[in-house]
Amino acid sequence: MTGRARGPRAWVVDFLLLAAIWGGSFLFIRLGVVEFGPLATAFMRVAIASAFLLPLVAWKGRAGDLVAHWKSIFAIGVFNSALPFALYSFALTSIATGLSAILNATVPLFGALVAWGWLRERPAPWRAAGLAIGFAGVALLAGDKADFHSRGQALPTGWAVLLCLFATLSYGVAASAAKKYLSGRPALVTAAGSQLGALVALAPFAWWSWPAALPGLRAWLALVALGVLCTGVAYILYFRLIEEAGPSRALAVTFVVPVFAVLYGVLFLDEAVTGWMLFCAAIIVAGTALSTGLVQPRASAAARRNA
């Protein structure tokens, strides 16, 4: 990177800004999906993000890297963007943005579980306990919303919750696949290529489900913000955060995102926040922090420092 040197704590600004931006993605999805529909919303998100990121790849002289590894990068894009973006778009037709953001905090939880099963990254006993705690929180929250009967909304809330969990599982699969097949690849190339791969995957579905009536200005602005700000700019901030603060601190942004998402939902959509939601969110965050190693017992932390 070039430009003025950044202070030792500059990553804190990036951390909070990224959490605020990603927290807004749920709001923008809700605003876009009302007029575009779920599949067209997901498609427009990756289309706009691709248009934003691909010129940066060319400017950095990394187009050759994208061409050389396009198959694996495109495949990652299906699980890292196309599938979860579409699933969240469907889910947000019937559940609150705050609830979907709380469920999104399970991404590191599923990432650890997939890495355990696929990459044989066996967790320490205390990390396995964190997995159990986190999934207990998910079960409590999902059980409270497990209504699979249609009551006039586009999708029963129980199915919407399950779609969110499948989306977070997809993110976990993508993370392990990227580690296995794309290790050492430039982050910007992976980000841009994955959006392009998602664009190709979603195109036929978006064509089939494109809205008959032209969406209004608010829906278009929401999708521009979703594509440029919540996807393109967010990726740049995220990768810079990994570089300056390390992957563990970057991963912790997932825990702060629901705070902003719930705040936006209350302020702009008049959504209600229940004590039960906050209680389950605390359990999920605690279990996830333990399972990913962000929080660990003193003995384990001391042993790691002395190793």
C-alpha cells in the first residue's frame, strides 16, 4: 500500500467503519428486495460489486492472476457470495434485519465446524465447548422463531431462520475452500473474482425472476449502496484490517455487526428488539468467541505464549 503511514491504532477506525457498513447491508437488502425480489437483489449486488472491484484488479496489474485461477475463484464465489446473498435476500422478506444479523454472527462458528470436518483442524476441548455453547444459542433463538406456517408473509419465519443458517454454513464452506485451494492468492483478486463468479451463477435466475415493473429510485439507491459500499468498499477495509490487525481481530467484526444492524432496524424500519433476542445473541457471541480462539482459558493462553 502507498500513501501516508497510518498510526498503530488506525485499524480501530477501520474495524468500527467495517462493522457499521456491514451492519447496513441487511437494511439495504430489505429495501431492495421489496421491489427487485430476492434473486434480482442478489444479482444486482454482485453485479455492482464486480463493476467496482474489477477495475481495481486491472489497476493493480493483477488481471493475470484472476485469469490463471478463475475456475477455483469462481467456484468460491458461488459459496461465498451467490448462495448466501440469495438466501439472505429470501430470508429478509419475512424476518427482521436485526435477527438476520444476529444469525450472521454464527459465520465463524460454522467456519470452525467445517474446518474441523473438512480440513481436520481438530479444535482443543475448550474450543469444542465453544461450538456447543454457540449452537445452543442458535437453537434457543431459532426455536423461538420456528414458525413454519404461512401467516400472510412471503416466507414463514422458521424457514427464513433456516435460510440464514444455511447462508452462514455456506460462508464456512467458502472459507475452508479458499484456505485449501486459494492460499497465497492476492486478496483483491479473490474478492473481485468471487463476485464475478457469483454474477455468472446468479444471472440466469435473475433473468427468470426480474421484476415486471421498474423499481423505484429508493430501491436502486439501496442496491448501489449494497454493491459499492457493503461489498466493494467493505472488502477493501476487511483485507486491510487483516493486514494491519491480524485475522483474529478482523474476524471479531462479525460480533459488532449485529449492534449496528439492530440499531438501523430500529431507527429506519421500526423493528422491535426483544430481551430474548439479546440473550440468545450473547450466548452465540460467547460460544463463537471461544470456538474461534478469540477468547481462551488463561492456561491455554499462557501455554501458547510460552510455546
